[in-house]
Amino acid sequence: MRIISIIAILNIVFVEASVCPDAQTAAGPCFEGECIDGYTCTNGGYCCPIVERVAAVLDSSSSSDDVIRLHTKTTTRKKFTLTLPVDCKDGAVNCGMFTGYCRPGTEYSSCMQTHCRKTCGYCVQG
């Protein structure tokens, strides 16, 4: 029974680690299509690191010998705007479990601002 449990645990870890391209490790699942800074939501629903591909190409059109030009692919990131509604409520039932992430600058602070407004104290007093 222990061998089966160990195999199952290793299989889960392998699946979690292999959801991103280039054998990168996912930061976790996407939350409503959003991820923390530096990560992007994949089609599989996981937050994977944003990678900029760099390719070296030999340029034979140049007069100098063996000139190599670097071609880079730039990545654009989504910008989020925080809009607080007049009614102050949380969008998730388990916000109280994650109050440590309410502080600005933490990994999930933007997610908490969006989905746990009341718990984190982000409501505008009118």
C-alpha cells in the first residue's frame, strides 16, 4: 500500500511540474485567467513564468566575417485596473484564510484586492 501511495504522490508532483513549457515550474492555477506579475495563464489553466525567447542568427549579408545578430521576441503583459464597487463584499468565501496576502507587494496582493475587498479593508468609505 505504501508503494502505491508513493507512486501516486510522485505522479502528482510530476504532473504539476510539467504543465509549463521548457520544464518550468507553475506558480499554481490561474485565478479567473489572472496570474501574479512575471507569470502568464496557459491554456491548461496554470500560471507559468513569462519567457522571452532569444535566437542567434548568422547574418551572411554583412561584409564582415561571421556577424551574429540577436533577434528577440518581446512579451506584453496585461495591465489591471482596480475598480472598487460601492457595495463592499468579498468575492470568495475563504478570504479570511488568506489575510496575510492582503499586504501590498505580496505575491497575491492584486488578487486579494480584487476578490477579498472587505476582508482586506480595501473598501471605499462613502
